[in-house]
Amino acid sequence: MNVEKIRNDFPILSTTIYGKPLIYFDNGATTQKPKCVVDEIEKIYDTTNANVHRGVHYLSQQATDLAEEARVVVQQFINAKHSREVIFTKGTTESINLVAHSFCQQFCKEGDEIIISAMEHHANIVSWQLQESIRGIKLRIIPINEKGELRIDEFKKLISPKTKLVSIMHVSNVLGTINPIEEIISIAHNNDVPVLIDAAQSVQHMEIDVQKLDCDFLVFSGHKLYGPNGVGVLYGKEQWLNQMPPYQGGGEMISRVSFKGTTFNELPFKFEAGTPNYPDVIATATAIKYIKNIGLDSIKAYEDQLLEYCSEKLTEIEGIRIFGTSDKKSSVISFLVGNIHHYDMGMLLDKMGIAVRTGHHCAQPLMDELGIEGTVRVSLAFYNTKEEIDQFISCLKRVIAMFG
């Protein structure tokens, strides 16, 4: 990988803050966007601005064609069987909420159970808790071990005739742990239980093939994939999506409306009510093409090198505690040093030009499990360098020295 050439595709990486060159280590929250993605959005508004699926005029047909081509790009990216199994949403959060609402409405009754894990993002907790209050379902939680790995032995014990769905993250946004989703899917399917995979922290780092995995649902966001904000993807097997009722009502998701009743549109439009954010959908496809051109295998290999290098440098620091020490990790490191508050450390690093994330990372139950309030999180991307890591370590040592 020619990292310097890649960095030139991201103008923001040349930014100076507080008189220091920006070092951006908050990629787990959102990734920066290559110029081709920003240019694509501008181009759409300059040349192809019209509502999709609803007009016979030229601009509308052009916009529709581009939006549906983007759906095919996503289909091929995750190797879905059909493009109609790709639903566009506002993000991972809406995708999970869609499944939680529609799946539970169709398949769950009071006392039925959904299995999640102790390391989940709030989006994959609260969405199901809402269904607890609405439908009386129960959440069952897979515990983790001291390394931040799922207890698969305990997961097997949680499955029962009441289990209706397993909803699990692929990669922890706090611990960096790569969960054994192939094994989880196999165990669940052996018990006739479908599985939803939250791929928000994995799809940008490694190859994902939904047919090979045989997952029933998979969700992710465009903005963590070097694409624009406000776009997400829900992949669902056609057999499930056809049975699930719509999540929202409005235009486009209907076949026929009368005051006596409504019939719904075919997939994928049944789940895409209202005017879609088609410019950003198209730009998300541009982002996918960009990273596919680099190659996800190359991206993973390089990011693994960065992760190993940064981890080694951090473990040399006296008093550091790293949360998540699995042998199978992606590009995330969460840590604390001594009794220095994570917020104080993040603020001081920011003044030195280094952007890291601090806090509970939308994973408060996990923080409770770890016995802490929050961490400092470094999350790496393929445009980061070892030189940036060296500068970060130097600045981190300065911050630690300030606190004695």
C-alpha cells in the first residue's frame, strides 16, 4: 500500500489544529472521506438532482438508475444473493431498530427471548429493550471473559425454545475483539434461530460474505466506511424480509393505498418509506469502490501491522491498562493510565493535535462490567502511519508526566 498516495486523497488529513498537524485516531466513530466521495455528492446535486423512482422525466430516471446501481454495488460488496435484499437506512442504528420492530411484531410474543452480548453498542441494546416494554420479550446476555472475549460455552446454555433471534456485533467498538460469528451463526442455526450481525466496526476492515457466513441479517453505516453520514445498510435474507411488516409508512413503500386499506410494495422498497437520501447512497457506493480498489485484504494486513505496533508501544508505558486483549482484534485499542481521567487525557492530547475518543463509547453496560466509567480509545485506519503512532506515544508520555 502506498500510504502517502492514499493520504493525498483525504484533504482533511493535512489540517493543522492548535498549530499542530492533525493526527486522526477516531476512525471508530467516523472515518474521513476521500475527495472522490465529496466530489460525487457535489456532482449529483450539480447534474442529477431529482426525486428517485417517481418521475418520468430525464433527471429523475438518471437519479433512479444511479441509486439502484449503488444498491448493486452494496450487494456485490457483501455478496448478497439479490440486490432486493439490500435496504438503505439512515445508519446502523436505524437498521437494528427496523429489524427489532418488524421482526418482533411478526415473530415474537410475550416471554420470547432475544440473545445479545455484554459488549454491545447501545443501538443493539436499547432497540431490543423497547421491544421488551412493548411486547414483553426478554433479553439474555452472553458474558465475556477477562480478555474481552465472548463466553461461547455460556452462549450455548442461553439458547432455548424461547430464543427467537441472536443479535451480535462482529467487532467490539471498545475492546476491538473480533467475535467468532461463524461459530455463533452455526450454533444458532443448529437450533433454528436466525442471527443479526452488527458489522459497523468490521465491514471497513475485512472481507464480509453474507452468503458464506449464512447470517440472516447484517447492518452497517456508510460514515464508518469512508462514505457520507446519514446512510446505512440493512441486509436481510429475502425469506425473512418478505414475512416482516414495514417499519414505517409513507410514499414508495406502498403498492396501492385507499381509505379501505393499503397493500405494500415489493422488496426492497417496502422498507424504504419516503424520499431516500439518494445522493449519499450513491456516494456510499463511490466509497465502497474506493476501498475495493485498494483491496480489503491489503487494508486488513496494513491495519493489523499498525495495531500490533501501537499495542506494543502502549504496553511499554508504566501503569497502563488496556481493555480487550484478545488474540483476535481489529483496529481499536481502549486504555487508561493510572488514575488519570480519560476526559482529561483526551483534552490534553487534542491540544497536541491528536484526535482520540474518550468516554463510554455508547457501551455503558460494558463499562459497568469492566468497573470503569470510560476509556481513551485509539481507532486506526489505513491512512494512519507508524510515524503518527510514534508522535501519539510521545504526546501521551508528556500528558502522563503532567499528572506526575
